[in-house]
Amino acid sequence: MQTNRMRRRITKAVTLAASGAIVLGALATTAISASAAGRTTSRVVSKASSVKALKGTFEVAVMAPYTGGDASEGAMVSAGAKMALQIINNTGGIGGKKLTLEYLDTKGDPTTAATVAAEVVGQYESGQVQVALGPSDSDETLAAVPVLQRAGVPVINTTASSPAITAEHFTDFVRLVQSDVIQATQIIDFAAFNLNKKSLAIVYENNDYGQGVMQYELKAAKADGAKVVSVQTYTPNVDTNFATQITAMAKAKPDGVILDTSYTEGGEILRQAYNLGFTNVAWVGAGDNLYQDFITLANGHANGVDLLTVFNDFGTATKTMAFIRPFEAKYHTVPAEGAWTAYDALLMIQKRIDTGATRADLIARIKASSFLGAGGTYTFDKNGDVSAKPMFVITVKDKKFEPTSEVVKLSA
């Protein structure tokens, strides 16, 4: 996931438009303070009357994209976090303290992410910030987390999935999304076994995330007896014309295309592919495309696309419904990964602090126990990787995301 943010003193909030696309708007009032670091910081507090009984504050820094090409990802993180904030401050806060959120813009840029992380370290050492959430993007995370870890800042990552992150063996780090190894394997398994597509093309974003996913998918395709006949790449948030990639894929004549893209490029690729006559293929995408903007950008050509996601936007479990129903009622769209993970992360923090954890041992306590959230049961290994879960298949029908009963047929 990529992101952009500037820091100014203004009143701003995040909301989802009735169309389902996430935009900057008027969900809640956020006081935004100025900084030379060139990012946005916003503190958000619940308006609930019960907050008045809470003494002191427990501040969490939320690093995610709030402007730029992937601003919808940051808006999802913000929306999920704000839902959790209302619940937490209505149920006693965290350790009896009012939860406040500080939003920090990493701009989808590793250098900016490292700069933001350094400021979080200063706030952590002064006692202002207790925990950090994010960043969203794997490149940003690889740049920011070493800075945070050297100071012992506890980090719960929301959506960064590169295996290179947990390979660093960070002590005070967990993430709530599965590693790319697991996700890439299941995406290829679905294309090869569920859809019976054995001649595949892959299009991926040219960064650490995309390169890693592509390599794991090549290995999975070989194991599944599928042949990858074309591999195409692009520069995220830079490239907008995909005619070269589409023409190369069409020439290779695959029967399935894997979209290792974010929603902006994924939707645009579909639109341009249709206009170029490259249509007689099955399209399978990663969960990063599960935004209404993906359907909008595809301009009517996303119908039939299957997206695999770790989180079941149509689940019926009690905790899942308690999250999905109010989210959809408020924002008129399904929650994407960032919303799920930000929501569950904050409730996870409340649970552990309220049962005796301190910020110094919070991550160790999280790793040592399971947590049942909206996204199911989370357990972690010693490196902070969440245990593998089966992925869910969402399809696009009549320009809307719809659940399916498909179960991914895994390779032996």
C-alpha cells in the first residue's frame, strides 16, 4: 500500500462517500498540528459522554496513507480505527485512560516513513505515544520499523505483508495480515485448481511487495503444474498507461491473469485491457483491490473478477457482524484490509493492557496469547507473523462486491 500526507493545522476528517469510495471529508473532527517533517498528524477523540469519566490519555500513533494515489487505504485504516476508538472509550478506555489517535502520513514513501518513525520515537520516549500502528506499505515498514524497534516502540502492523519484514526478527512487532508467501500461494492455487487456469500472466507493482509476491507466485505455479507465460510490471503511483504490458500479455495468450496490484492500477488495467480487446481471460486479484474505486476505475469492466482476501466481508460470526454491519451502514461499502486490522489492533491493545500488560511487554503478551476479533482468531509466532488462515473469495457482480461459497483448493 502506498500513501502521502502533509502536516498543517486544519480541521479534517475521513469519511466514505455514498458512492462507496473513500474520500477526505467530515466523519469526525481531527485537530491537525503543524510540523516541518512534511506529514499530517491528527489527534482524534471520541465524542461519547462516558469519555469524561476517563482520566489521562493513551495515545496510539497510526501510520498510514491519507493522501495521494492510495489515500483510500489510509481512509480505511482511519475509519476502522475510529470505530474501535468509539467502542473502547465507551467501555472504560485503555487501562482506564481515554484512547486518542494520532494520524501520521508516510506518503507511501520509505524515506518519509523513516522520518515519521523518528518523530514517533521522540513521542514515545517523552511518554506521549504508547504504541504505533502501521505503516501500511511493505517498503515503508522496512524503512520505519527498524527506527521504531531501536527505541523499543511496540508496533502492530496493519497491512504490510512482505516476508522480509518478519525475517528481521523484530522483538516488539506483530502484524495482523498473512505473509505474502501464504497469500501468493493461495491466489495461484485458486486460479489453477478452482478456475482450472493453467496458462497464467502476472502483472505486479515494481516494489518490494510486488517483487516478492511475483516470485512466490512463480514457485506456486510450478508446484501446481501451471505455466506462467507472461510477467509484466509497472511503477506504482507513476505509471498510468498500461498498453505495453497489456499488449505483451495478450500476445502470450494466457487464460488467466493475476493482478498483484493496488486498486488504482488494478482498475485502470482492467479498463485499458477491455479497450484494447484483451478480454477473454479470467482475472484474479489480491485483496489490495477490494475497494469500490477498483470497480469505478474499471469503468464497468470489473464484473466477474475474483478477489482473494484474508478477511471475510460477508462473514456471519458475532464479532464479525458487530464490525461489518455498522461499518457498511456508515460508509456504504465493505471494509478493506486496513479497516479490519486497525479496528482489531486497537481492541487487541485494550484487551492486553486491561489484563495487566504494559507498553514495555505489550507485544510479548500479544504473542503469548490468542485474540478473537472481527477478523477471526489471531495467534502469532515468535517473529510476529500471524498464523495462516484460509482466504475468502469475493467476486464482482453488477458493479458490486459479492460473497461466494468458493473454498480455495490448496496444492498438496
